[in-house]
Amino acid sequence: MQLQGKKIIALGERDGVQGSALAACARSAGADVVLETTYCFV
Amino acid sequence: MAEQYAADDLVVLLGTPNAESSRLYAMTVTEGDPSWAGALAGVALGLPVYHVMEEPVKVQIAPEVYEEHVALMEMVLESADIAQAVQTVRTNTGQGV
Amino acid sequence: MTQTLEQPVIRGVRFFLAHTPGLVRYGSKPSRDIARDATIATAISTHLRSYEAAMAYPPNRAFLGHCAPDTLTAMAQPWFAHAAPASRWGAHGEIMPEEEFYGLLKICDAFELVRLEAGFVEEVRAALALHPLLTTADLARLGPGMPEADIVAQCRKGDTLPLALRDGRLIGSMQSAHEEDASLGADVLLENLACKASAVMALRTLLAQEQLDPLAIPYVLNSGEEAVGDRYQRGGGNLAKAIAEMTGCAAATGVDIKGFCCGPVHALALAGGLVSARVFSQVAVVGGCALSKLGMKYRGHLQHDQPVLEDVLAAVAILVGADDGVSPRLRLDALGRHTVAAGSSQKAIFEQLVSQPLTQLGLRFGDVDKYATELHNPEVTEPAGSGNVPQLNYRVIAGLAALHKEITPAQVPAFVATHGMPGFSPTQGHIASAIPFLGHAVDGLRNGTFQRVMFLAKGSLFLGRMTQMADGMSLLLERNAAGTHEETL
């Protein structure tokens, strides 16, 4: 599965890997980030 | 939003911290969940979903970026269980591995 | 150039719990789900605990200081199966039954928004007359109550919420204050009034039990997540002053410190700074409950046929004062801050919250006896698929210690066991974030069990949709070396 050129929906969690961190990772792999969100369940 | 982009282009990337929540999120973006609110409301989306700590994803991320943003969590979370959980959802929903 | 910094101290901490099964339906998640499907109300009502069960519940007992949180580790789970003998008052506060809490809401209501049925008022007046922290003036504010028929008629109006007990008995109503203002809707006002009432009890408990003169308190900081205001100023705030008014702090004013779940730790740092700079001799920091979080994880509990465990409202009151030679010191020279630059990297965040303050003081990770992080009860969160939040945070701290080569990765579990603790707090937002251990920490730092305890809290700012960022703040408490009042920087 190639990330390059893909549109990424980044679903992060505050106590896991957060949305912006996922986005940074995705961009470094050549993907575009179309949705960046962090969830918190407590 | 799922309508705006061609299905082939979209990939969901997860940062969930345990196997159970990873499984739940993966199910939601593949089969859908009627109680889900927000951008992914209630639709059987059938989107490919990966966790950022899965090997096929990790190898594509710039090492220094991964090191800064994910490596510490990979060490402390149950990474193998998480990867297994998401992979299982892909397999069960016909996405292959 | 050297400066001397007077370290403020934590003079006292007290908590308050109200067991409110009848209010679970007004938690955010239950109320939205019930609006879609009325049968959910029945399903919830058959899974509500009795007061005795909530009082005996080991995590609630740890919260109120009956036992140390670490004692939960050896206890077989599920913890809710334990029917230990229990008492209302622990070392750090009480758990109040719902009947009395409804009376308390009425007592704290200055706008006739809460109506109570007349028969119920008489029952609860008798009970509240026995409460050590309520006065005749308080009881007078209960009023005579209203006939049941009037309550029923009130509840037929769209803008009024029925108030009921666990068994469904209708005992009153909560109304909105303005038909065209969502900020003054019955639901918002109920949440805010519960916040006020619970914080009032926590502060009254602290003042009475630590024999503090309320008139000697010049400033109150409230640190909860409620929004007190109206349509033109939705988050106007200063619930602190309303709390000061109801706790005899007539020489005080106050202000609200808003920081999502990180609010209380920010407030403690600010209070410490004010005391250290001798602006005020002491500052009270309070945090009321989060009614919206009642029943937040109820679906997971019902799926496992468990009791709905999010049936308690929690509040805290803390007094920050000048160094008295015995109380634990708050190291203002070692505050940890999650800055904008750290972004969303967990490594960067924890370096700022943990490593940097320790390095500043020449300390190692292991020099802190206990870390208090997010302390949410895992028995609440795990059935709902939300994991074990304290354990996760402790593993990150231990992981950081391993990255710094202070321990090996194999030593992570032992580090977590020694320097962490099982979660035990109700999932009451800002209350659950590090603060629940404060009572135990102050006791332990006074009696020498602990030398240092670090508190780290986080705030999910991104939920307000103004930034993608989270926030965090940490502070270190240390045992007071009597006779040493100042640190040279």
C-alpha cells in the first residue's frame, strides 16, 4: 500500500499518536492530508 | 468528505493507543457505525485503514519524523496487538492484508 | 545575579463526591442517546447503583482518602463486586447521597430555578440538618417546596428538566432562565449549579477540617470546565466568586482559570505565584464537578451488564499558602509546560512536562516517588474500549526514562508499578487529571512516606476546534525541609 500521492484521513488520539503527528508522518511519505483530527475519550 | 475524493485515493491513518480502540475505529471507517458523529457519520465507507505503527506504513515515513512523533509510543504501546487488530479488520472486510 | 524564590506550600486538600444516579440521564452521552431512543433510559435505570454500593466502591474510597490507590492493585476485579463495609466520610471528604445533593442544589440556587416537591423538601431538610457543614441559613434557603401537581405541570414545559431519584420518583424540576438563550437553558444551568454546589462543599470541608478562617482568604481560583454566562458572554465565568460567597469567604473575590482538564494544575501554579510574590497570603483553588460526564461510558457498561459506574459528581478544594515549615512545597522553579513548539509529538511533550523540570533540579526520573497523571478509573474506561489511561501515561514516562538510559526497557513495568498507581478517579474531566492524588500526596509528603511527587495534567484543547494542539502542565511537590524557606536560583 503506497502512501505517496494518497489523500490521508488522520485520526489521532490524544494519548496515542495525535492528529498533527500522524499528518507530519503522512506528509513525509509524500501523501496529502485532507482531514486531521485528534480524539479524546475521557 | 468521502464523496469528494475518489475512493482509491483515500486512506485512513490511525493513532489509537490500544488494540480495542484500534479495532473499533477500523470497523467504523470500513463498515460504518450509525452512532458515529462528524465527518464520518454513519456510512459504510469501505476505506482502507492502517495504523501508523504498522510495518508497511512505518517504512514509508521519513525516519527522523517517525522517531520524533511515533517511536516513543511504539515502545510503550502494545504495537503488535494494535497492528494485528487493524490487519484483522482489513482481512475480514475484504481489503486483503 | 541571584534571586531568592519563596516556595509556596499546599496547606490542605479536600474532595467531595455526590452520588447522583438520578442525574445520569442528563450526562451528555446518555441525554443525546435517550433523545434518539427512549428505551435507553430504562436500560440505564436498571443498571444504576445504590448509594451503599457507590460508597463501598473501592475507587471512590481511594478518592476520598479511606485507602491508598495502590491498595487497588491487589484487589480482585471487578472492583464494583466488592461489598466492603463503608462509611460516608473518608480522610479527605464525603460522599453525599443524591437526595441531599438535590437539597444542596436548591440551597445554592439564587434564582428560583430549582423547584422541589414539598414532601421531599421535608425529608431532605431533616437529613441536611444533620450535616456538619450546613447552617440554619442554608436550610432556610430550601423553602417550603411546591405541590407535586405544580412540579408535574412545570415539567410539561419544554424548557424544564424533571429531577428524579434513582428509583424514578419525581422530586423536583430545573428550569431554564431564558426562553431565547441556549446558554441559560435548563441543562446548562443544571450543570453549572452542580458545579457550584459541589465546589462549595469541597471548600467548606477544607475550611472546616483544616480549621481555616474563611475571612482570611483573599482570592479564589475556580478551575472547572463549565461555561457560566449568557448569550452575549457564553463563557463569562467567575463561578469562583459565587463559590466564595457560599463558603463565607467574604473578604475574597475570585476568577475562573480555564484550561480544559489542565485547568486545576494551571490554577495551582498561578496561585503559587501569587503567594510567592506576596500578592496574597493564601489562595484557594477549587474545581467543581462535570455533570456532562455522567454516564459517558454507559454503553460499554451496559454491554457488559455492569453497573453504570459514572454516577458520581466530584469536586476539589486546595489551599495554597506561604511556607509554614511543614506543608509540602510547590517548586515554582520546576514547572513543566507543554509549549506551542512541542506540537503534537508525545516525546517532545513529555520531555517538557517531565524531563526538563527534573533536569532543572538535578533530579532523575527515579527521584520522584510517585507521578500523578491522568488517573481515570480503568474499570470505567476499559469496557468502553478506551483503554487504561493512567497505565498508558505511566508507560510513556517509563519509556522516556528508558530513552534517557536511566532504566532499561525491561525495567519499564517495574518503574510503572513503583512510581505509578492504578487509576481510581471518576471520569470527571479536570478533576481526574493528576489532582485526585493530591490529598494522598500531601499526607505522604508531610509524614515522610514521600519526598517528591510530580503532578502532570493534560488538556484536550483541540476539542474546542480553535487549535489542533493539546496542552499540558506539570508541577513538583516536595517534602518541606523545615527551616529551609528559600531556594537560590
